[in-house]
Amino acid sequence: MSLNTEQIVQEIRAGFESMMVLVQDNKKATADEIERGVFRQVLSLGGQLMQLFFALRSEACERTPEFSNRR
């Protein structure tokens, strides 16, 4: 994995930990508040996971320069 993908993975892990804290440490929040918070964070994590997917695919693609002999 490149530095970019490693950074994305760390952000995903931090986002998941943030979700765990939201659920575990909110003693006075209502179920509705927790559900909304979890939903927002899940959407964000989904976006980050797709970003990681595309970054990994991009790394895996072999790139060779194409030169044209056209004039």
C-alpha cells in the first residue's frame, strides 16, 4: 500500500473508533440521536472505503506511457 492508501486506512479506522465512542459514551442521548449520528458516520465511512477501493485499484493498474508517431 502506498502512503496515500495507508492514510485512508488510518482515517477509516479513526472514523470507526469515533462511531464506537458515540455509541458507548453517550449516556443521555436518545436512540434517535444515536441513530442519526451513526447513520452520518456510516455514510462517511462508506465514502472513505470507496476512496480506498479506487486508490487500491489505481495502484494495481499498470501504467505504460503511450507514444504516438502521428505528425
